[in-house]
Amino acid sequence: MPHGADRYITFRHPAYPSQSNILLTLQAYDLPKGGLHHETARIACGIVAGNAWNGYFAYSPGGEPVELDPDEALSAECDYYFHVPHPEGSTGQDDVSTSPIYKYPVCPTFRQWVFPHDNFPPSWHRPTPEAPSSYSCPISQTPSYLSFAVFARDGSCRMTNHRDGTQCAHICPRGENSWFSRNNMGRYNLNRNLPSNSVMEDPNNALTLRSDLHGAFDRRVFTFVPKHLDGYKTPHYVSHVLEKTNELRLLHHNASLLPIHEVPEQFLFARFAWAIFPSLAPFLISGSERLLLMDQGEPAVPKMVSAKGCHTLAGSRRSASSSRCASQERKAGSAPQESSAKGADSREGTPPSQYKRQRLSPTESPPSSFDDEQHFQLLKERGRQIQRTMDLAMSRVSDLRGDERIGMG
């Protein structure tokens, strides 16, 4: 396992050779020594496998399913194989259907992914019944009106409760307008009569974030997922960090969001998928041909794509992603290659040793080293200083208002 804060888990496709079977590599910040929420990982793999919600993890190709509850954590001490059962009604006339391990096709990019309107994963239905908002959000008629409507509804950053330095953040990114329209996502809008060139400018597709968090959100550093954390009776939407970070991981990973009453879970799920697909880069650039879901629409038809064709798809995915710089793309493509070079090492297909089943804590991941501990304490102290400053400011405002009332009297 990597040292320090760089904890990740490699998920493999069981029907490809060990030197080229990496499907996804995801950061694992849900346990101090490296762990990832089981259901979050399973749904992420299910998305790239063409919305296969019946998929499961095993320690080896064709192995028995890992016995973990949805809200327990996968350990970063080993790799996992994501299996999908053979589809019902397989004819048995080809290698794909007759092999004991199903060689399921993979959807290569977000823009070719079909939103599962009628096959929405059960774990992603709105987890917590929220009281109706006391504010009736006005229907947005123009893009310029969107920020006003969202700020009026939310009142503050939905992650930090800060009011200063906030911005209106799109959930389905603006750059995916064609995907949004093709998948008829406007059905979840508050205003279903927006013109096609501004169909995404709807309050239901936006929330308020502090400007620095908005930037990280658009760089896919984190996303929002439902998790059932210890101490809560029902699942909550929490921030889930997807990239290696310093402060953001310590401050916000697994932190519950403030109420997002009007935001449909379908938009949050689309955002999660959009953030996951770049992690497919190593699968596409491995130099092997792949069975991919290339056709848009349902049902999509699997197609064997050459190694060159897969490279082209990976390149188009990178050029379409305006939120990632070139250095970040090189990192995304190189880090998993180290894992690939390991081949069938001691991690692959080996259950974690001395691993206890653990549920997630609602607090941020505990520090992993003395440096992290020291950094964490500094951040806590800075937070206390900010709170004292805010208390003093509020006290001063109250004094000034009292002086005004005395003057008016």
C-alpha cells in the first residue's frame, strides 16, 4: 500500500489478463489505513460497466463475493475484482456468454453513458426525508437569474455554511449540455420550459459553494454521495474526496452536506458518474483491445475496439474535460500504470490480512502520520481563530445596532 496519505484501491476486470485488467483506481480515505465505502465503490464500478447494479467484488477472478455490508469499507490492503453476472437470456453461442466469467462491456466515456432513468440504483434514492424548505425558489427564466435564485434558496455554502465568497455551482457541468439534452435530464428541472441552449441553467441543477470549493468541485477533486455513517439513523449526502489532497481531505471528507431540499438525486448521481469516468484512463490506454459499449441509446450494443481506438477515446475524453490540466491527466494515466506493473503481485487476489470489518465514521479520516496529526491540529486551531473572529464581529454588529436604537430614541 502507498505510504502517507496516498491510499487507493485498484479494481480489476476479471475477464482480462492480469497485466492489463485494471478497471478503476480510486482513492481510499474512508479508513485510517486506507478503506473505501463498499457501496460507493460498487456503484462506481457499476456505472462504467453499463449501469450494472448487480455487480459484486471478489478477491480473485471467479471468486466468491466479498462478504461486506453496503456501508462497511473495502480495505486498501488488496485489490478487488468487479464481477457482473451473465445477463439473463444468454444464448450460449459465443465466448462471452459461455465463459464462466462474464466479459462485461465497459462504457468508455461519460458522453456515451446513458442515464438510468428507469434503472436508478436503489442506494441513491434520496436517503433522508427532508422537511420542505420554507423558501419557495423562483423559477429561473434566464441564466443571469440562476445565481440569484440559488443564493436565495441556499443562503450559504452547502459544505461550510459560509456566506462570503460563495458562488453558484452547476451540478451537471455546463460543458455537458449535449449529453444533458440527449438524456432528457430536463425532466428533473424546476422549469421544464427552458430553451435548449440554457436547459442546464435551472436552480435544481445548482447549489451554493464557496469559491475555492467550487473550483475543486469542477476539477473532480470531490463529489457528493449517500453514506450511512455511524451516529446517523439514515444515510446522508456527504462530501467524498476522489483525488489526493492535503487540507480538503482532512476538513471535508465524509462531512454531511447542509440541506439541499430541491436538488434532485438524479443530478447528484450524474455528477458522480461524470467525476468517475476519467479514472477509466488506464483501462483505455493499456494497449489492449476492449469490449466497449459504444452506441448511444438503449440497449447499447457491445463492440470490440482496437487498442488504437481505445487510445483515441481516451484522448477525446481528456480534450473534452476542460476542468483538468495536462499535468493532472498525465498523473491520472501514470499512477495506475505502477499498479499494472505489479501484475499478479501479493496484493492481487489476496484477502486483507488481519482485517476487521469496519463502518465509517462521520468525521474526517483520522491522520495517518505525525505530519498529518500536526497539520490537522493546525487546521483545527485556525478554525477556532476564525470562529472567535466571527463571534467578535457579530458582537460588534449587535453593539452598533443597540447604539442606533438609542440614537433613534
